[in-house]
Amino acid sequence: MTKTKLAEHRRSILATASRLFRARGFRDVGVAEIMQASGLTHGAFYGHFRSKAELADHACRHACEEGTRHWLATADLTTLLDRYLTPAHRDNPASGCALSALAADVARQSPEMQKSYANGLEGFIGALERHMKEPTPEARRRQALALLATLVGALAMARGVAQGEPALADEILTATRETLRGRFGA
């Protein structure tokens, strides 16, 4: 097999694992399912990763890098808020923000996985810092951290009640979006 084909397979495995882990968590997705959904055999897995834990770590990084690229390509904070705090994003964790989809699961993972998540978090913080108007880098970082925590928390809460109390889920998203737009002049 060529290096190009191997790299293509690895990208496919990472993209598939990233989607499945965001949708259902690390424990509820098996290697066989990931490989089948990637169009590859289970045996091919070990040519790319030593273990499911290693794949999960790489998939977390992949999802965070993908999300950061998307946020960096978003021209303004209003657009970012209006895309992030929506029922569509809430209802589709597989294609959404890795930070909110994986936060609870990552807390139960290894220190290595938590470090990967933290590195991913730094990318999102940096993407938000460029929208902050505070005069110092420290103040911009503080505001970006608070904003990010609010976004992730609001989305997690809305997901937590979406099936049982859909009106409350929508209210969480709307109230958070409107409050943040007012606070950040977006």
C-alpha cells in the first residue's frame, strides 16, 4: 500500500472516530464500528494506532483542530455566536464542537487525553481572543475564557434537556446568545 493511501485511510479513521466519539462518547463506540464506518477492516486498525485510547486521543485533537480552523475562518463574533448557539448545533453533536461534545467524557480519561483536550481548548481560546477588545493580552484571554466557558456550558445544558424539555433547551440557547451579543457588542 502506498504512503498516500495509508495517509488517506488514517484521515478517514480519524474523521469517522471524531464524529462517532462526539455523537456517543468514548465508551459507547468500538474500534470495529469505527473501522466499518471508515470502510476498512478491523485488522487495518493496528497499522495506524496501538489502541482505542490512542485513537481517541488523536480523534480529540483532530476534532479540536477542525473546530479551531472553522472558528478562525469566521469573520466576526456575531456570526460565531449565531452559529454556535442554535438548535441545529445542539442537535448534531457528531458534527459540532468537540469541546462541548467531549467535555464530560474527557474528564474521565487519562491525563494524556486531558492534555490533548487542553491543547485543543487553547486553539479555541486563541480564535476568540482576536475578537476581544480589552487593552491587554491578559484581559483578552480572560474574556475569551469566560466567553468560551459560557458557550460550551450553554450548549451542554441545552443538550441535556433537549429531549425532555425542548422549550427550555431553546430558551437556554436564545438567552445566552442574546446576552453574549449584548455583552460583546456582537
